[in-house]
Amino acid sequence: MLFNSIDFAIFLPIVFFLYWFVTQKNLKLQNLLLLVASYVFYGWWDWKFLSLIVFSSFVDYYVGRGLAREENQKKRRLLLLTSILVNLGFLGFFKYYNFFAENFAEAFTLLGNPIEVSSLNIILPVGISFYTFQTLSYSIDVYKQKLEPTKDMLAFFAFVSFFPQLVAGPIERATNLLPQFYKKRDFVYSKAVDGLRQILWGLFKKIVIADNCAEMANKIFDGSADLNGSSLLLGAFFFAFQIYGDFSGYSDIAIGTSRLFGFDLMKNFAFPYFSRDIAEFWRRWHISLSTWFRDYLYIPLGGSRGGTWMKVRNTFIIFIVSGFWHGANWTFIVWGALNAIYFLPLLLLKRNRQNIGDVAEGRLLPNFRELISMTTTFLLTLLAWVFFRAENLGHALSYISGIFSTSFFEMPDFGFGMKAILVLLMTSAFVLFEWLGRHNEYAIEKLGLTWKRPLRHAMYYGLILIILFLGGSQQEFIYFQF
Amino acid sequence: MKIGSFIKRSLKFLGLFMILAILSLSLISASFEFLPHSKYYGQDYEKAFNNKDIGLLAIGNSKLLASLDNTTLQRELGLEPVNLGSIFSNLSVTRLTFESYLKNCKVMPKMVLMEVSWFTFNPVRTQFNEIGGDLFLNDYKLWSEAINYYPEIIDPLRKAFMRQVYSKVNYPQQIDYSSEFKNMSRFEKTYDFMLAEFEEVFPDHIAGIDPELLAEFERIVALCKDNNIKLVLYTGPEVSEYRSLQTDIEDIKTIFRNVPNVPYLDYSEGGEFFKKDYELWMKDSHHLNEPVLFSEILTKDIKSKLE
């Protein structure tokens, strides 16, 4: 079920009503309702793949129970290995089998021993990269004794499949989300209203910004061979806002929806395009994934301790794995590696934590230096997004060489005329709102709160009208494919 | 504050919004007019839904738009014609157009001319397109069916609404479908068949028969029968490269041939009325560029078939 569909607009009030009016007195019943609702939400897309979530939940629940009982270190390690193998096994098969099969075949062909490897017609189950990481974090935390293993099977299953964040995150840690399933949830008016506001802003980001930018970006990337440099740069710009609006919009809707049910999810985006360097960008972009890799991969590998070689190795590993997590294609690997290259100088010069707070703290506008560093960082990410969006490496390279050609100085021309100008204007207005609200959880968190109610409601009506009438053609959320 | 007041306030907010939405829709519907559009002949829709006593309705998709000339149809068949085709439209849109007209007309049309082809029942090549939104804004009686076309109806509806708003503020209007005809020779083939584009839509070279679209087709046939309207089906010319790739063409043509008491005129390869020369009149693999020439031939054949 898509968040931006009528199906979800009907589904959400029904679940909300049952949750607060029918099951509110019994925590177990509430959790059961959330579990059933989550399975309906997921099964709406394809009920067959529900079995994967159920199986993964079973495995991690019993691994957790086993880890609670077992004191023998070898057996504990074996249990953890079972969880890792099952979860990464599913992920590996559904997401990476064809990639490895085809690349093996190509490698053998290059070595002069062509082999036949049949690729399979595999459908990637929606959200598999998200919920497998979420359950893995539970098993690892229990193994490291950072978390008490749960005895409440229902709460655990509801935690794994919690519908607001099931298919595209934020990837919650068991330490944050699971305990919320043990406690009675009380309805808090201000929290629910705030949740609705965040959902509205998320829908705006997705339907108005991302879907409109997608139309432009698709056209430019599909016809990139015939376009001039300035059009190609504009295409990368549109894609940058497509992916940001799409994914951060989804996260806003997920967080807002959770708040309607009394849950608090972690923040996933913190205005990343206002970052002053790449290190700051990665602290602000897809925070739940970045911190997952930091805690479960980077730090166990040694992190930034040790010598230069160790730092370089770990940085490349984490960024390349992160790229590969996004998709089984060399373009994602290069995207990861490129980000590692951007990040390394900062790490080696120990300047990776120089920009911790918000930009232009206490000021309306950034100073010249901040403006230059924000622009440079944005342009670097723009270049990297080309690899992320391109069909293959050849496409990405020809796209980038197209940008850096003499035709860059020509006027952009890709056949969208007035519509492109309208989308640019809307994107600029969006950036302005984001800038003004950059110290908040989301841009309009505090906008209009002190206004009189009719005026505030008029603003919400305005947003709804813009969503209804200026939205782009419905596109799937990009991160569903990961 | 309690959940009760949260729900009360939310309902109030939504209620007011719904009232405003219904008011705006009513306002737009009350002053609705079909506007020029590159994907159809807006003036023909306007004529049909305002005159309400049209003699010949031509319905279908872009192949119909490209193949007919109203002046020739009127001269040869003696019936006032309108061309209600639109690019990409599927049979649901075609049926809604026809049914909406029938519900609102003063006198039933005498004839319905419908272009059908290999992809008529294909849900990718044909879609619930933009004119669908205009139809719903023009005719409130169609709203009882809106849910059947969710979610594909949303985008056309939104665009139709915006077009109406734009027209009220003198936003530049589009040129109609006639701008799609090209200045090219009628004596030689001057276009290239794009296999890659074809395979993007039909990767297995199969158009298939979508059951819902088939049901819509049967409903059009039934509407004609119930209202005593003469239905004529035809398949316009197609170039041989395109025709040779249609793996399941015979399954689809069988449907058209077997409609009881409905003449089917087939101008594509293998059809009763096929001629190789028609290939020279095309602007691409399956769209004609010579509607006048083709309409002369089609009307002559209709007359002889009906005799």
C-alpha cells in the first residue's frame, strides 16, 4: 500500500479508530491490531512475501531467546551467525543473486573461460533491505548484551513489521522501538496533531516536489545523449530534489503516522542539502542507515582508530557497502566509492566533525563562507547522484562528460518549457521553507503555531490544494526498490 | 485534550475542505467547456455535448483521430459527424464518452464508427487518458462509476480541472490534434519503423486481451444494439513491419469479426480491404497522415457493406 494512495487514506483512519476505541484498554490487543494491520499493509502489495517477514521474525525471536539462555560463547556466536545468515541470505538471494551470477559469468568470459550462468526472474520483495537490517540489529544488540531479549513474541513481531516504517524505514533500532511496544500508549493530542502536520509536509515533499522533479529528471536522463551540458546539470539537480523529496517525504509520513499511534521513530533526515561538508551531509542524510552501518560495521571494523591505512580501508568498506545496499548495480558501488573519496580528506585531516551544529545558527542568512561550502557540498553530491540515477556506468560517465562540455554554456533545452520553470519555482520555494525551518524536526513543525486557527487552517488547505493540483504524476517511492 | 476533540476537530477540518471541494467542482462543472488539446479534437467534443443531435459518432483512439475527415464523412454519408477519439484512450474512456453522449443527447445517433486494432484490448498501449477527466467534469452522472477507474482517474481529473482553471485566466490554449499531421509525401514511405520503441510496449510482441477492456467493448456493442444504432468497426492501415510483429493478431481479429450484425472493415494486411499502397499514406507505423483520402475510401466501403 502506498502512503500517497486512497487505499492508505481509508486504511489509516480505520486502524486509528480500532486502535484507540476498540483495543485501547488492552496492550496485547493493541499490539495484535498493529501486527494484523501491518501484515494487511504489506500484503496489499504482495501477500506471498509476508512469509519472509514472518520467517525472519521467528528466527530472530528464537535467536534472541537462545542468546538469553546460552552462556557458552561458541554457541552464542553460532546463534548470532544463524540470524545473520538467514537475514543476509534472504537479502543476498532476492537482491544480489543475479548481480553476482552475471558478474561471475562476465569475469570468466574475460579470463577466456566463458561459462553459462542462468539468471533468475526474481522479484525483489518490497522493504526487504529495511526489515532485515532492523531484525539484525536486534540479534546483534542481544548478542552484545546491550538489550534484554524479549519474551513478548507479539510485541517483537509487531516491532519487526510496524507498518509506518516497514517498507522504507527509518530503520529502527530495537533499543528504541521495541520497548515502546511494552508500554501502554496514551493518546496525546499535541503529538497526534503534530503527526498530522508532518504527514502533510511529507505528502507535499513526495507529491509536489519529488513527483514533479521526477518527470523532469526522467526525461533528461533518458534523453541525455542529445542534451546540452546545462540541461544535464539541471537533470542532476532535479534528481537531487526528487530523491530527497521522495525519501525524506516518506520518512516524514512514517514518523507522523507513528505519532498518531503514540510511537516515536528516529529522525531520518536533517536538512542534508544545507550541509557544509560531506561528513555533515552523511550525518544528515538517511540517518538511520548511516548510524546502522556506523554501529554494526564501521565500529566493529575498528572505526577511525588505528593507522591511516585502517581509516582508509574502513571508510571505503562502509561507503561501498552502503552503496551496494542501495542496489545490485556497479553504479551504486561507484556512488559509494565516490562518497568515500569525498569523505576521506576530511577524516584524514581530522576535520570530519568541524560542522556539528546547524548552519547559520542564530542568523537568518548564511555568511559567505558557509554559502560557498554549502554550494560546494551540494555540487559534489549532485555529481554523485548521477551515478546513483544512471542506468549503468557508461551512461553515468557520458552524462558527466556531457555536463563538462562546452555546451554547458548554452541555455538549457529539454522540451518542458513552462512546466520546468514552474517546477524550479516550486523547488525554490520548498528550499526556502526548509531553510527557515532548518532548526526543527521538519520544516513546518512550528510554522503558524502562534497564528489564529483560521489562518493556520488556511495554510493547511493551501498545502492540500497544492498537493492536489500541482502534484506530479504518481510515481512509486524510489526507496521501495531498495 | 482527549481523542474525542481530536476527531471532532479533524472531521470539522475535513468537512469544510470537502464542502469547498464540492463547491469548486460544481463551479467548474457549471461553466465547463471542452478545450482544444493536442490529444483530441476539443471542438468536436464541445459540438457533440452541446448540440446533442449528432448523426455519426466516431469513437476510438489515436488511430481514429488520424484516419477520419469530418467534411468527407458528412458529404459521403449524409450524417453530421464528430470525431470523439483521443490519443492513448482505452475502451473504458471510449465507452464512457459514448454512454455520456447517449445519456445527454436529444436524438440518438444513426451510426457509430469505431476504430479497433491489434492493441485495442491492451492495457499498456491504451490507458485511462486525459479526456477521461473532462468527461467526468462535464457529466456528473458519470460519478457513480468513478470508483471503478480509481486510481488512474485521479491524474486526468486533476489535469482537466487545472485546464478549466487556466482557461478562465486566459492561459494560452493548446493546438488541437490536427497539428499532429505532417507535411510528407503520399507517394513514398518516408518514416522509419522503430523496433526498440515497439518492444518497449510489446516486449513479447503480444497485445493480449484484457478481460475488463473486453467487457467494455461488449458494453459498447450492447449500447448500440439497445439503442438501435448502427455500429461499424474498422481497422485502419498499418505498415507491414508493424503488422508482421503482431503475434496474436488473429485472436483479436476473431473478436471483431464475430460481433453479430456488425460490419467489420479491415484495412490492415490480411484484411478484406487491404491495399499495399496505403502504407504510403502513413506518418508512422500505424497512424495515417491522409485522413481525407482514407475517409473517401472508408465511406465508399461502408456504403457498399451496408447495402
